[in-house]
Amino acid sequence: MRYSYGITSALLVGGAAISLMTGYPAGAQVAQNDRIQMQNTVPVAGAPASFADLTEALQPAVVNISTRQSITIPQAQNPFEGTPFGQFFNQRRGGGGPQTREATSLGSGFIVSADGYVVTNNHVVSPDQRAQLEEVTVTLPNGTEYQAEVVGTDPSSDLAVLKIQRADPFPFVNFGDSAQARVGDWVIAIGNPFGLGGTVTSGIVSAVSRSTGAGGAFDRYIQTDAAINRGNSGGPLFDMQGNVIGINNAILSPSGGSVGIGLAIPAEDAAPIVRALISGEEIMRGYLGVQIQPVDEDIAEALGIEEGIGELVQGVQPGEAAEDAGLQAGDVVIAVNGEDVTPDNTLSRIVANIEPGTTVPLTFIRNGERNRVNLTVGRRPSDEELMRQNMFQNDDDTTPAPTVPENGGGLMEELLGIRAVEITPQIARQLGQPADTTGLAITAVAPTSDAARRGLARGVMILSANGRSVASVDDLESVLSDVQDDGREAVLLRVRSRQGVTQSLPVRFMDN
């Protein structure tokens, strides 16, 4: 879930740089969009009398997407273990060990080539971390089902490409130029809301370059009041020429239902990513290595600069492009590669669309003066790497640690009831430690564990175990395995708090 201005921004799954692509023709096939021009079905200027001809031409290329997933649920802890009632709890639970259950999800998509490439949202076909994707089925409007192959996914932009096959060519549609979309233009959405396949809704473009406040390179949408709901995710938003100008992605709603604020990924952002996924290219994005925030009224007043222009640098990642170029916290970046940084054209978006390794000019304000440097753009880390880099960024002593479920995976969780990650230079910096600090940083603790009773919590660092240095999770689990083999039930951890207090603590294993 995303949150914006206190309103829920919900992804639309049901039940559970820039160049434009002009289609992926196979042979001499004709896109469904082109048939509209040939048949003269485009409504006259102004309010159309009907969307029927437009819908009839486009609907064959819009598909329903369903997935089947398996979810492994850890065994619940027996609260009566060791008592006369323990065996009855186990009997009611249906035996020991983790259980696997099946889950499904529904979404929408559209075919972009005669040979069966299908575009949808990544969250339609990518289950959460607990689940394993077992099967993806694409259903055409006539009810014909095809087993789909996941060709490629891009979690950052929330896009995915599937492939279906048959002997005859598929109907398909083309991407249009979303940069030409204007507020007030008519649009129609076709999709699968609540599993109701082939649903068509109409409306107008309510806003362009709409930001939800979530930040990032892809927080820029076409907003529409065409009714879209859960299950519309991944479906197309068409202009009156029958071109896809957006991919329906989320809604802003206090209730989770449509209230007339739908968000679609612009075609100008989606098309090159789709093309790269189809061709099997690795998607590489530019990266500066800065934490930023927009220049609001107060920041502008404090610095004596214009409001809404540029973004304030809050922090600089060691060893990344921004540090190499001499940028510092407190600088305001106002332009990169000739593009002004504005609320509609954020620094993240500009840099993400620059090829890593490219040297570009960057203009910033420091102490009221404009400065210009040439900067070589780095490569954006994966979402997982970025999450680790900023894992403890906003923590303080009052930040509660997430809890670790009982009987989790790995010896560290099973025996100690903790989760931890390797300390990188970025994590060490967030914890106020030297960049060359080695060890593990705790991210979560089981509340019933001896580790929790001993005061171990999120942000505490584990430096060694039984006198052996631990630079990785494998190092710690190797020590735990040796302790188990010796028949002992406790380990001596050398730990350091964020305040720098270092001590040795004996931690008993959890009862399983």
C-alpha cells in the first residue's frame, strides 16, 4: 500500500532514455489501433456520441490475467507444549511442520504484438516473499485460455511482460505518445475489475505528471476519473485514437474502492522498459547516491531561493557519483543534463533515464550561489540493495523492531529468534559506526526469545560469537551449528549498541 495525503493508494490486483514504441508487428499484421483509422471509427471532436466502435476495435487485444501461487505458512507455536494439553493442540493443528496453501490473484493486461507479447503490472504476476508463483493464465475476451511465460519483470516501474503462443496471429494494440495527453482529453479504460472481464469505463485525463508524494523515479502518473478498481491493474488506458497512453496501476481512495482518482503509468515511461524486457536487455538506470527532498516554502524562505525549483540534498552516499562530484548535504540541485528539476520532473526521474557511465552537467545552489560541475552518473542499485542501504536511516531509540515469527527459517532465527544483515559501509554510517565496521546488524527480534530479554534489539550489532568474528549470517550460523553439535544450548555474543557500548552477552536458544 502507498499513502498520500492520508488517502490510501491501492494497487489494483484483484483478490490477492525515452523513446516511444510503435508496436511489435509480426509479418504483415495490422494493429487493432490502425484498424480504427481504416474504419473511420474515431469520434468527432468534442463529446463522442458513443465509444462503441472504439471499444469494439480495441477489446480483442485486452486480456484477463490470473495467477496461481503456493504459500508456505510456518507451523504455529504450541502454547501448551510440555503440558497434558499439548497433544490435543497438535492434533487440531493437523500435524507438525509448515503448511502449504494455494492463493490466486486477478489482473488485466494487453497484447502488444501479433506473436503474443502481453504487458501488465509486475505486482499482478509477482507474489510476495512468502509465495511461489506456480502458474500464469491469460484469457482472451472470447474465453480462450493460454498458459503464459513470464518474459521479464521490472519491480521499480511495476511493469512485466508475458508471452503466449498460438499458430494464428493475436490482435494487438500500440503505445501512443502520452506526452501529448492534455488535461480534459477523453480516455477509456478496459480491464478486469473484481474479475468482471471485458469491462469498459470512460472519463477524461484529470491531471498529467501527477505525483503521489511517494518519491522515486516512477512517481509520475496520468490521473483519470475513468472508473478503475481492483483487477484493472495492468490494463490499458486508451486515447480517442485507440492508442495506449497509460497502464492502469493504482487508485487513490479512502476506502479502497474507486472514487474517481485513478493513476496510470505514462506510455512514454513504460514503452522503452517494455521494449527492453521483450528483447531481454538488462535494465540499467542512472544513480547519484543522494537522499533528497523537494524545496517547499519553508526551505525556500530559509535559503532565499524560489519555491518549487530544485531538490535539497539531505545526505550523500559514500563512494557514489554525488560524493565524487563534491556534492554536500544542504546543496540544492536545480538542473541535470540541461533539464530543470521541478515537482513534475524530479531529480530521481531525470537521473534514472541517464545511462550509467554518462558524464553530464549538474547545476546546484550552495550558500546562495549557483555552481556547475560535470558528474559521471553511476548505476542504480537494485531495490533490495537500496532498502539495505537505508535500512536504519530513520530509526531512533524509540523505533520498535519488527517481530520475528516463531519457527522462522535458518539457525539464527530458529535458535536465537533474531534476524540480521551484514554491516555494509552504508549501514555502518547509519548506525554511527566507522565505515570499516564488520559484523551483523539486527533488524528484528522475537519478543519471546532470550535475546529480547537480554536487551538485543533492532540496530544492535553482533561482532563475534563464542570468540569467532562474524562478518556474515553464514559465519554466525556456523558457530551456532558447532554449539548444537556439542550439545550446548547457549552462545556468547559480543555486541555493540548504537551508543557504542560493547559487551558480551550469553544468549540461550529458543525452545522449539
